Amino acid sequence: MASRRTSILQAAARVIARRGVRGLRVEELAAEAGVSTALIYYHFKDRTGILRSTLEFISDRAEGYTTDRPADAPPPTAREELEQTLLLELQDSVEVRENSTAWGELRASAVFDETLREDLARATRLWVQETAGLLGVIRPTASALALAGAAERLTALLEGLSTRWLSGSLPVAHARALMTEAIDTEIARLDA
């Protein structure tokens, strides 16, 4: 059953990336996943359940591709881990494009959907906290407030750069260069 649920969530991310949250229709999702609409309702109860679970799924999937490294690779430094976590959100792969597009669609819909807004805010807070934690390992004497501010700026910039890259107004290599410069700047600010 877990694999069916996962295939439905993969299909939901694809449909949301293609059609947006407003364009998500359970019938289309069922066809995309190759399951019945009854099975979707069994797993997710309603449309809100689908959206919540998809948000969680794309967050988990992003964590997978931003933290995955070969078993025989030496452990990264905190700086390398921070860069990998942020820069791997800007890679030209189907999974990253789909994930980032679906995240942007969910974020845009959260403006009008209070339930989705709360879920997205929670996911964003977790991302900011994880980023602040990595910054804190790099600069352990920085205040919690300074770390949180740096993490907010970096994650917000990444979302903006991702949107520009996905829409074709910014080459991915340039987006990655800008992100690297921002990481350097934020770490230097923590030293001040």
C-alpha cells in the first residue's frame, strides 16, 4: 500500500507542477497515478489531504536529493553541507524542476488558502531552522537571531532564484553563482 500512496503523491506533484493547485482534479490525478479515484480518497480523505500530503512529500523528496551523497564520500564540512543543501535545489533535473514548480504553485495558492498557508509556513520554518543550524555550525558564536535572519534571507533568495530559473529568465549556472555569493555574504555578515 505504501508504494501506491507514494505513486499517487508523485503523480500529484507532477499534476500540480503542470496545472497548478487550482488545476488539480482528482480524476486527472487518478489517471496520472493509474489508480481509482476511490483509492485516492481512501488514502487522503479529501482535496486538502492531497495537498497537505503532497507538500510533505515534496519537502521530503527535496531533503533526499539535497542530502544524498555516496557512502564512501568523506563527511562534508558544514560549509559544504550548506552549499549542497541550497545549490542542489538549482539543478537541471526533472525531479528538481517538478519539485520546485510544485512548491511554487503550493506557495502561491497558500495566499488564498489558510489551511495550506499554515502547512506551508510550518514547512518553511523547518527549512529555515535547518539552514540556521548549518550556519550555526559554521559560525558557532553567532547569535540565534543573526543565524535565523541569514537563513531567512538565503532560503527566500533561493525561492526567488528558483522561480526565475524555472521561468527561463535566469540560467541555472548564474542562479547557482548568485546563491554561492549570497552564502559567502551571509557567512561574512555573521563574522561582523
